[in-house]
Amino acid sequence: MSNKIDEIIEQIKTLEDELIDEFKNKEKEFFYKIENEKIKFEQDVIEEGKSKIVNSIKYLSSLPILATLTIPFIWLMIIPIIVIDISVTIFQVICFPIYKIPKVKRKDYIIIDRYNLFYLDKVEKINCLYCEYFNGTVAYVKEIAGRTEQFWCPIKHSKHLKDKHSRYDKFFDYGDYKKYSKEIKTRRSDFNDLK
């Protein structure tokens, strides 16, 4: 990789660290703290938030009728995402030890915590549960796929990707056959940053 690309990647990592710090500042702004992985809100904030809950019927009736009619289609998607979740979990349990790839921790991607939000009604909480699981599973699958791709074919695309997985920056540049032939063995096993 060129020095300029390495420099930009380093700047991005620095900005990601700053972003994490800003998220931590939000804890103070919204009067909660995380202790032993549990979220604790201040009691007066909970009481005020609960007083603003809209009941489920009002919530659903506030949506356009066509949006409400799509709910069964949304919920049908739970079946394939559960199958994918189970399949990739089995895949990594079997294959990653063979490839010597560190396993992806599912709990780092599928985070179910919005049920703690006291200002949501039951329907909103169920919707949040669905989205947390679905989007978390997609992120989990993406990480497993990225690590697998690094092992089998760590080559960047010729075109810019709109969204890359976490391993993509370790891939060979498109067309760099010299580096590819020299470094493929070391590159496919370069997971030291995950240990």
C-alpha cells in the first residue's frame, strides 16, 4: 500500500476513536451510565420519559396505512435472517479453526438493549428488538464474510466500494500481481490485529 493510503487509514482510525469518545459523552447528556454492561438511567429521567409514552394503537395509527400493511412482509424476513445467523455461526465454528482465523464474537455485533428505553411502548420495543437482531446479524455476517474473504481472496475491487468490511484495507490492490504472488501466504493469515 502507498504511504498516502496508510496515512488516510490511520486518520480514519483516529477519527473512529474520537467518535467512540463522543458516544461516551452522550451518556452524560442523556443521564445514563453503563455499569457492568447494564444501562442505568437517572430515576427522574425515567419518570419524565414514561409520561410521554404514546400507546401502541396511537403509534400504529400515526403511520401511513400502506406502511402498516407492509408489517407482515417485514416480519417474514425474520425466517431467512435466523437461518443465516445459524448457518454462518456453524460455518465459523467449523472452518475458522482450520483457517486459523480468530472467531467473530456474535455479542459484539448483535446488541439487544433498546428494551431498556423506558420511553418506548410495547410495539416500538418489539420493532426495535427486530431491527437490533436483523441489523446486528447482517453486521456479524459481514465480519465473518470479510475474514473468510481475507483468507481465500484478499484482493480489492477495481471500483470504489460504498461500504467495506473491516478486513478490506488488508487486501491487495486490484492488479498488483507482484505483491499478490509474493505475499499471499502472509496476507491470508494476517489476523494479528484481532488477537
